[in-house]
Amino acid sequence: MTTHTEEIRIIESAAETSSHEPTLAEDLLLLLFQPDSGTIAGESTLFYVLGGAVLTDLALGGHVTTTTTRSGMVTVQVVDGRPPSDDILRSAWERIGGAPHGVQSILAMIGPALRQPLLARLVARDHIREEHRRIMGLFSSTAHVAGSTGRREALLAGVRAALVDGADAAPRIAALAALIWGSGSLPRFHRDIPWTTTVIGRAQTFSRSSFGAEAVARTTNAIIAGTVAVAVTAAARHH
């Protein structure tokens, strides 16, 4: 359970980073947030895909590399001397450490602790708002509602253009599309992204495609593919 002191630290840290460019994991969590219900889609696989988003950011920034073993296993290793400046990314980079690890073990290592600080950042940036309510005049509760920035709508429009219209996607949008597919939550977006064979095919293609500059494309692609495979397997176990 998170203590009051820890909650204050998370909020302060979120406020300090509110003026910086959002991480991929923040944008992914924002997309998975469902304004109509105030819930997060894909909770059962959330830490896998959030961890995958953090690893993808690390790869796009050149902070990690991948190696394929003789058995075909993809391992991830940090690049010495290249820590990221973002607190959440740096914490993950430090936890991975110097030894190579498989994608699945890294997701289990860094993923479970990501939801709360990422949500705190989204609230600090006003992408999501917290409303404190009382139930029957006795019990207090906190509900999450859409913020005023319009960032979720803009991100969703980009993912829709890529999956529905077949538009060329920037690396960030392509990664978001692949990770949403991996989370098993794409059907939750049916109002904006119809659940069709074409959309499914494009989402699967993004999960196998290269992202970013050529120097990090193989690294990022391996991480995305590994994350999607782990998340899809986990989602199957929960259904």
C-alpha cells in the first residue's frame, strides 16, 4: 500500500516533470483511459504494456540495446554512460542494470510500479482530472474524468489514421498502435477504431515493424514484438 508520504513524493515528482515532453508510457496510459467510465482499459495486462512503452522509449533514445541469443531469445542491456534524463525512464534504466535480461523478466521487473506515477503525471498535466466525491454522504471516493488539454483526442486521431485510414505513422504513433493491440484493449476503441479485419491486420503489422532511426530500429522492434507477445499471452490467460 502506498503511504501518504509516498503519495506526496509521487505528486511532487509529477509536477516537476509536467512541463517536459510526455513519455510514451504516459501517452499509452492516457489512450487506455476510458473517459466514459473513468477506468483504464486492459488492467489485467497493464504493467506489461506500460513496461514495454518504457523500454521502447529507452530504445528510441539509444539508452538500451538488444541481443539475440543462439536459442532465439532477445535480451536487453543498458548502454553504459547513457542514462535518460526523465525520472521514470532513468529508474527503469537503473533497475535493468549492467547485465542483459530477457524482455519478459524486465517487464515483470519495472512494470508493476509504473501505473501510479504515470497517472499522477497525467493528472498534473491536466490530461486527466481527479474528482473527489462522497457516496451517500458517508464515504469518500476519487473518480477520474477527462482533462481539458485535448491530448487524448489528438493521440487517438493519430492511431485511428494509422489503423483505419492506412496513413503513414510516426514512430510514436506506430508504437502506441502496437502496444494497444498487445494490451488486448483495441476492441474497447470500437467507436473510433472499428474492429475490422483490416484494422487487426494493420495493428499486427505495427507490432512487427521497425520503429525509429535505423540505428535503433532493430532494438525497438525486438522490444515491441517481445512486449506484444508477452501481453497477448497474459491476456489469453485472463479470458
